[in-house]
Amino acid sequence: MKLDTIQIRYNTEKLCILRHYIDDTALQTELQAQLQTLYEKHVPAEIRAGIDSQEGGTTV
């Protein structure tokens, strides 16, 4: 599976404070989970099924 990188702009002070309460690994895990939720909400099931079959049934 090929991976891509996403960059977003976010308030520096808020991000700094967030990192005080959550480490970078957990932050990345939570952001990936939110992207997966958006994917499942907006991409039709039949399209997701086709992509999942190409990946061998795994999702990130």
C-alpha cells in the first residue's frame, strides 16, 4: 500500500499545548483514525470495497 503525506495549518499555540497533553505518536494515531472516519462517511461502500480488495482487505 502506498502512503501519502497530508499537511494542514493549525494554530501554533494550540498545537504546542496539545502536544503537552498527548505525545506525537498518539496524536498521529488519533488523526489517522479521524481520517478513516471521514473516509468511511464520505466514500460510498462499494468504492471502499473495491479499494479494500486491492489492498488485501486492510485499512489504515
